[in-house]
Amino acid sequence: MGRVRNLLFFLLLVSVFCCCNKSKDQEKYIIGFSQFSSSENWKEAVIQSMYIEAGFHKNISLNVVDSKSDVDRQISDIENFIDQKVDVIIVSPIAPKPLKSIIKKAIKNKIPVIVLDREISVYDSFIGVNNYEVGVNAAKYLKSLKRSLKVVEIKGWAGTTPTKHISLGFRKNIQINDSLDLVGSVQDSYDGSGIAEKLKDLITRTKEIDYVFAHSDDLALQAYQVFQSTKKHKGIKFVGVGGLNSKNEGLDLVKREIFEATVLCPTGGKEAIQTAISLINGEEVNSEILLPSVIVDKTNVDLLSRQLALINDHESDIKKQQERIDNQVQLYNSQRDFLVATLVFLGIIITLLIITLRAKRKLIQQKRLLVKLIDQIDSQKKEIEKIAEDLRVTNETTNNFFMGVSHDFKTPISLILSSTESLIGSETDQKTQEFNLIYNNSRRLLRMINQLLDFRRVESRSFKLKASKTNIETFVNAIFSDFNSEARKKEIQFSLKSKIKEPQVFIDRDLFDNILFNLLSNAFKFTPIGGEINVAIEESPNKVFIAIKDTGIGVPSSEKEKIFNQFYQGTNNQKTSSGIGLFLTKEYIKLHSGEIRVISEKGEGAEFIISIPKGKSHLKTEEIISEDIKESKHSKQQLIDNTIALKRTKGEKERLLIIEDNNDLRVFLKEKLSDFYEVYDSDGIKVKEKILETIPDVIISDVNLPEISGFEICEMVKTDERTSHIPVLILTALKTDEAHLKGLKSGVDMFLTKPFNLSVLFQSLETLLYNRKKLQKYFKETSINLKKEKEKENKKKIKDKESDFLNKIDSLIDEKMDDSSFTVELLAEELNISRVQLYRKIKALLGITISDYIQNIRLEKGKEMLLSGQDLSIADIAYSVGFSSPNYFSTAFKAKYGETPKKYKKSKES
């Protein structure tokens, strides 16, 4: 059996190997060539030479597109090549500037770009004739005739690099030659009108013309035809550029003595394909490949013509042989693959047949046992999954409950301790505001503790009702008054209406206090700013009704009954909660033989209606007690200004952002810290926009927030280049190692556990800001010595995120060093951040403005150029480092280094 398996494995390996070889043989590379026009014979010759060279490489596919002399169409063609993800792009551009942006995009997409014939400032390699040498060779040829000549120059299209360089080489050599006189020139035009009319006008104005030098054979032929039609200036000789070996082209016209000579130029197509293949293979290529030119006249035209014709014949023969070889190889591969595949599949079939026959007997025997075992496993799996799901739900519910309760406990405790500390450290008398905060939050804490105790008592059915005769109107009004301050803060319309004539009912006042407090707290929690909350008391002959109606988020229809379940939280509730408030409320009301129901739709507010019986017949004798009617002892918050007894040196205030959903704690911290910091606050809603709007120097954030956790905020801050420098201090009620580890992973700079000490919080902020100032000094020194450091350490990169950001800025400044119009706004645009964000980040990292930083780099570069030993004037250096004038450069240099550039250079040289 083992041998059979080994044989099968071997056959499979052979099959896979053959398939891999086949796929490898079929691997293709695509070269895209964008030609601005193929209407000229020269351009057709370029394309033909490319196809011939590409034909020698069977894994190369050449895709040629013609833009028909349309710039927009050529840009679109190159865009299509980028979208197709070709391996190399070759471009013969119409004009350099319009194509610069799209070529940059191709290089950014890691597609090498070869520019052919006409230069653009951005490319991987440029291939073209040395056009300056073409002009020089033409002038030298005329000079070799050793007689005085009157010459007319016919130029190509204006603005193109070939025209510019040919004319420059030609004219420079004519100017140094007394025997040659340039009597006139004619420029070809883009609109296709040709040179005929311009040349006729020149002929009319010029008495003597001996030679005409044209920048292409086509222009030279046009000139010849014009002179023939005018029948003036007999015996004029023509010199062209190109030298194609075909009818009515350069070499043919020289042989027919229509031209005196032509400058033979390689098309560059062959070299372009060879360079593209080198780039595909990952080889280094020259950034510029300049092709030589040669003068062809009647002395060498026959020899060159025959040689070129012979080369073309040889290339054609080689191409045919290559095609035959390719066909034979393809046929051989097909036959080999078919044979191997046939043998492999035959072997597999035989092997599988043997294995099947041997295994069939065992399968029949084991089938029944396997089916039985599968049934048992499925049954056990379902049982285990059910237990696991129950445990997961129970564990998750319990965790959420205690996390919510812990957060609710520790926030008011933090306020109590901080307020107490503030009062002890204060030099003034009683602070009414802090006392009210301590009292109200102490009652809130007591209420939550009692809720937990009541929850356990309700679950164990050991709760004893203590009902007493109570004026329900007075009782509700007292609790209503406790929420007036909250209503004013949130600009909520808060009203109480009573239509009851007999207000006396029997209730357990402590329980009913919790009932109304829970319902009103929920109403205020879920009602937005500017909303409305109405409380109404009504009666029927046998019952009293209390309705609390708000305009908050409402309750989804499917959840109206579920919200009274223990630990349940609504799907539209994003706020932290223990999930037992409404459960206890319903249980308390049931103890009074009452009912509670909710009328609501999602997003349209909610109305909770309580009904309790009148009289006391529904109560047991032991549940009734005698108790005087007491007024609520809940006090109103009276917020007044106060100063924490903390000390801090004077100076510019840093910006502090406090992110906390508890309004009391947020207001308290803002008031206590506003004397020392420029304080901003957020309740956790739209916090990202708030951070980017303010760009604070330090952030305090709670962990449990309505829409996003403090850890998520920290991660968002630390991963955004605009805010990654900002230290974050987290306030948390969680003491677990898991929570601490999660915070460290998100980039938290410091933790404080609730309840916290206000002095410790203040000192923690000071420590974070002090550490940031030390970082400012480090980054400032690093940025000044960055280039020297790179040279010493072989351009070793600093891994720190902020150093990477500064390196990025330095690279952009260095790239635009000679551009005096490169402003802070343009730098911010390159970094994809706002000017204000850039200013604040550099100020935070280095302690200087971004404008000063740019100028320091320019001055440092200018100083290096002064001491480089190059023969450069102060003006050359000033413009090279981006100053608009030498005077401005000298003034800024003296302000930084204490002496003018000229004196500084002399002092260093001496």
C-alpha cells in the first residue's frame, strides 16, 4: 500500500512540475509605446525597428498607440497604459510640459518610463540622437567645402528639444566660421501649413543662397520643391537630417543628387526595446543614451545604402527563422505536455483503481460504525455549543454589568475626592459649588449602592415594603425640582402638571424616590439639547397615574417589553449603563401592586406611565408604617468660580482637550484647569473633528464614552500624522492587566485610575508636557544635523514616527530648494494637512514656526555651498537655495550666523 501511495505522489509531482514549466514559458511582459504621430516615414521607421527588435524576444509584447499629434489623446493613452499595468512605457512626446504630470504618475505606480527623441525632465531613461552633434556635423560639412557660402536654415517645430539643439549646434559652428554666412531661416509650424509660403517670402528678399540646411529630410525635400517652383537661385544645394534608406528619403535623395548630403541618425527604436528589456530584468540602465550621427554624401552613400539594406535583409531572415523555431518549440512543448499528461493520468487512474479496490472492503465494514459515531459526535457538538453559548452570554452580560457599574461608581467618587481636595487646598472660605457637588454625587453613589443591594434582595424575594401615607403631588414636585439645574444646562423645556384632587396615596417613599429618579435620569440622558420633558400627574376613581414623557431617542417597537429585563440595554443605546435601572423600577412598582408601561417609537421619544392603586387595601398590614411627610433634601448645584491651590510657572498656556461624557466631571475639570491651560472639552461626540479643529498640546480622555472608547481615540490620534505628537492621558475605572495592555497597544502615554487625586492629575499633565519639551529639543537638534548624520551613518533612517515626519518635510524642502515661491501653504498641501495643523505640529515638535524651519534649512544649505570650494557668487547661492534676492539672503544669513556670507567665507578660508 505504501509503494502505491509513493507512486501516486511521484506522478502528481511530475504533473505539477510540467504545468509550472508551461505557465512559466507562457509568462509575458508588455511594453507600451505612445507615439505622438506615425504619419511621417521617420516615425514609421521607429515603430518598425521596435517590432523587429521585440520579435527577437518571444516573451515581449509590444503595444503601439498613435496620438495623431493630439496632446490630450497622448495623455489618455499613457493613462490607459498605467491602468493596464504594463511593464514599461516608452513615450515619444509631442511637447514636454503637458506630459510631465502623467509620466510622474506612471513612475509613482512603479512603471519605468523611457522617453524617446524629445526630452522631458522626468524619466527613467532618455534615448535619442545627439541633436547638438547633428547641427555641429552639418556645419562642419559645409565648412569642409572650403569656400564662402550663403546658407539658409529651415527649422522644425518651435519649442521641441530636437529643433532647439540642432539649431544651437549649427549656429554656434557657423558663427566661428568666416566662410559661412547664415542669410535667413524658416520655422515649420504645428498647424500643418508647411514652410512653402515662408520660404518663398525669404527667397524674394534674399539675393544669394548657396546651401539650404533643413532639420529633416522631409523639410529639405519641401524646400527643394519650392525652389524648383520659383525657378530662382539655380544650383542651390540641400542638406537634410534623417537618412532613411527608402524611396524619396535621405539616402535615396542623395543617390539621385537631389540632396548634396544628409545627416544619418539612428531611429532609436532598437535601443528603446533593449533598454526596456533591461529594466524588466531589473538591470541598471543609463539615464541618458545619446545616439551618434554621421554625414552621408555622394562619397559614401552607396556603401551605407547597401549595408543598411543588407542589415534589413538579415533581420528579416532572422525574424523568419525565429518564427520557425518558435513554431517548432511550441509544437514540441504541446506534444511533450500531452504525452506526459497522458502517462501521468494513466498512472493515476491505475493507482486509484488499485487503492479503490483495496479500500472498498474496509469502507463497507467501517461505514455503519462511522455513521453511528458521526451521530454521537453531532449530538455532543450541539450540546457543547449550547453550553458554550450560554456561558459566553452569561459571562459577557456579567462583565458588561460590572464594567458599567464600576464606571458609574468611580466617576462620582472622582468628583467627590477632587472637590474635597480643592476645598482643603483653597485659601478662601466655604466653596458652595464643591459642597453641592460632593452632596449630590454622594447621594448618587448611595443610590447606586442601594440599587445593587435592592437588586440582590429582589432576586432573593426578601424585599419588605414600607409604605406610608404621602402627598404624591408634593413628593413628585420635590424630585422634579432636583432636575431643574440639569434642564437649564441642556436647554430642555421641563414641566410638571397635576390634575389630581385627592393626592394622598400609600407608597414606600425610598423606593418611589428611586423609581422617579431612574425614569427622570433616563429621560435627561437620552433627550438631546433643546428637547422637551413633561411630567404629568392624573387620577381615576381607583388609581393615580404618573407619566414622564421625553423627546429623546425612543424605544424600538420590538424592545418595549425587553427593556424591563435585567441587564438589558437597547440596541439604540450607545451610553454606558448597568442595565438594572428599569428592571428594579418595574419590580418596585409591582411591590405596590402597580403597573408600568411604555409608549414609544424609535427616534420619536418615549412616555413611561406608572399606575398605582389608591388607598391601602392592596397592602398587607405589616407593609404599612407611620411616617411624616418630609421634603426632599436634594440640593441644587450652584456653580461658582473657584481656583485650585496648585502652582505653575507663568508663560504661554498650552491647549488641553478634556474628553468626558459625565457633564459634572467635565465641567469640574475644565473650571479647575482653565487657569493653567487653554481648555477645550468634548463629550465624546464627533471627537475626531474636535481634535483636528483644536490640535491640542495634551489630551485627557475617559475610557467609556458613548460612541468611541478612549483607547480608540488614542489609536486614532497616534496613527494620524497631524496629531501623532499629542500626548494622551487616560482616565479609567478599569484596573485589569488586559485593559492596561490594550491601552499600551493603542499608544496611551499615561494612565490615571478613578477615583484620582486632582494634584496627581495636574502633575501628570505637567510631566507629559515637560517630556514633550525635551522631545522638542531632541527633534530640533536632530533636524539641524540630519544631513551630516545621514552621511556619517550611510543614510541610516530614524524609525521614530515624528522623525519620519520631519524627514518627509526635509525631503520636500530639499526638492523645492531653488524655488523661491515654495511657501508654507504649498508644503502643507504636499503633506495633505492644513496650514494651521502644520504650524502647530512643528511648533509642538521643535518650538519654532514652520517658516523659520524652512529658512533655517535654506541658510544651512547656503552655508554648505559657501564652503564647498565651488566658484559660486553670492547671487548664485541665494537663488539656488530659494531666496528671492541676494540682499534678502545676506540679511537672513547675517541674522543667523552673525556676519555676511562674504565675510563668513573669508573667515573660514583663512
